[in-house]
Amino acid sequence: MSASSPTTPGWRSHALLLLLALMYADNFVGRQIMAVMIEPIKREFGASDTAMGLISGLAFAGVYALLGLPAGRIADRVSRVRLLALSGLLWCAATALCGLATGFGLLVLARMAVAVAEAPATPASLSIIADLYPPQRRSFAISCFTAAPTFAAILALSVGAWLVGTWGWRNTFVIVALPVLPVAALLAFAVREPRRGVWDGRHAPEGAAAAGMWATLRKLWACRPYRYLVLASAVTTLGANAYGMWNPTFLVRSHDLPLQHAGLLAGLIGGTSAGVGMLFSGWLTDRLTHRSPRWHLRIPLFGHSIAVVSLAAYLLWPRATLLQAGSVAVPTAMLWCGLNGFFSVWWVAPSYSYITHLVAPGQRAVALACLTILTTLLGVGVGPLLIGAFSDGLQPWFGEDSLRHALLFVCLTTCTAMLAIRRVKGLVTGSPDNTPAMAGSVP
């Protein structure tokens, strides 16, 4: 399998995109399934909410942040598909080890091993996608990739909740680890490396990746639109991942749902609406940016504006039942959960696509690794831990509803991200084609 010619993307490009999305989806299931494991792991090890925020986030994100840039640098220098195959194999082994942990400390170490294996996955995959599709079709392709784990949240939260309830959290880790193996095998033996920069009219020269990693990073960070866009993405993910990790527990505590029903509703309603919103925003971005590149920034701002209002309504809505779906009582608040899910992800495809336009092909993996590091460190690492600490701190005043009020912090992170995106918009305004070339772009 090889990338198609630069005339038009063909079935080989779409097939490789599918493989990348499947691997990303399974990686995300391995992260998100912790949301329905919080309560059983907490009971088994006698851990606090703060400790569970550590195991569900910072244990993974700290190692990921440490290794993310070297992994992105490697992806800019070696075969990305072979790197992804090795990453998938190691990820499978590390995830299975999580289910074998006999103590809380060993589970922390196993989560750190998962981070080591997963570090190259996202920057290498996004770098490949930029070489599979031309700029005018790239946003939708990226949205297909990034929507995969969002749809996978349905499995992680709904099917995952059933697996945890039926087989226990240990066996569930092993089950989650297995699907990545055939994908890794196909990447290792059936896929050829796409040419870098083929759609940009500029193949990566031999020395494009030869500059030092820190020199490349300094050059990237000197691009102010890139810098503010990365910060906006990171702070958005801080809130979004914290919300996603604690949402099933919120439904259990504040809406009196059993864990299986909470995971089912969070997955089906939140995950489906977010997946559809991701695909729609990518499609919309490709069409509107033909008229003006400013839509790369307008679409995230519009999505954030609606998402922050709907999230506040969801968290503050009183306990009430909208309908009874069989044995599952659906809270009225889930209407707001679906609306928030649809619009909260409108920043992803436009932002990632915009970054691929900002940087040279030989620097994309490092640029995307930097973005992924910050989003992972803040989103996966700090976010769940922070909300857990807030919930513990508010517990004397709000009791079981302490988590409800702690999650309102997510609204603040969304507003902060909007300010950063508006800063990017201000930097690029006045450029003839409204690209960042006039504001310190990366050559």
C-alpha cells in the first residue's frame, strides 16, 4: 500500500487513513476507559479522588510530555509507518500490564509505560495525513482521524462500563489491548511511507530534518500564531479531558445513575454528538476556507461560544428525568450534554489543519508533537487531577454535588482558549491572504 500520486488522493490514502484512525481510536479507548474504572479501582486500592486524578491523568501525561518531542523528532527522520507499527506493539503490551498490576504503585508504573509506547502515535499520524491529502481536503481528513477516538469513547464509556461490570477492570485492560495488534501488523508489512511534502509543492529537502531539535522548537515557538494556537488547544483540552474523565462519575453522584447507565449515556450521547460535530466541523472548514482562511479561526470561536453555555447548563441542571429508555433513566440534562459535545470539538480540525499550513513538511511531526505534548500534559495530566482535587476540597460544602461544582472550572478554560484564538486572529489580520506569513511564520 502506498500513498497515491499528487493528482488526487486514492483508495490507498483512504485505507491508510483508516488504519491510522483505528490505532488512534484504540489508544483513546485505553485512556478514556479509565473514566468507568475510577470507582472500582478507587474501592480496591482505597484511593482518594485526587489519587484517581493522578492515575487517570498525570501518570500518563508526565511521561508523554517528557518523550513527546524526541518522539516527534524521530518521526521527522525515520519511516513513520514503521515507527507506528512498533508503537502499537509496545502499547498493546503496556496496556495489558495495567490489568496485571497488584498495587496502586504498579498501576501507576504501567500507565507510564503506556505513555512511552504511545508518544510517537499522534504526531507521526498527523504528519502522514498531511502527506496523504492536499490542503483543500486536509481538514476533513484530519477530522476523520480525530473523530475516531471520539466515537471510540462510546465503546470506552458504554461497552467499557459493561465490561468492567461483567469482567472486572483488570480483564478489561487486556481486552482493550488486543485490537491494535492487527493494525500494527498491517502497518509493518503492508504500508509504504508516503513522500513528505508531496501536496505542498515542496518536498522536504535532505537537510530539512537535520537541524537540532531545540533549534527547530525555538523556530516554531517564535511563530506567534503557532504559539497562541498551541496554547489555546492545550487549555481547551485541559478542560475537555477533565470533563470527559469525570462525567460518568458526575452522573452517578449528581443524577443518581448506576455506573453502567452513566457510562452508556456519557458514551452514546456525549461521544456520538462529539464525533458528528468533529466530522461536520472538518467538512465545514474545507468549504469555508476556500472563501477566506479566516474560517480556520472563526469556526473554533463559534463552537466554543455555544459549548461553554451548554456545558454550564448541563452541569447546573437539576436532577430530573427526561424519559425512560427501557431500564435506563435519561436525565433532562443530557440534552445539554449532547449540544455541548457537538460544538465543543469544533476547534480540533481547523486548528490542526492550520498548523500543517504554518510549518514546513520536515518539521510537522515536531510541531504536532509540541501541540500533543501540551494538550496531553494539561488535558490528560493536569485536568483530571485538578478536578479531583477541587472535588475533594469542595466536598465539605457540597457533599455528593462537589464534583458538579468542580467541573464548572471547565467553562473558565474554554473562555481562556477563546481569548488565545482571538489573539491569533489579531496577529494574522491585515495579511493579504490572511495567513500567518506576516506574523512570524515558520519557514
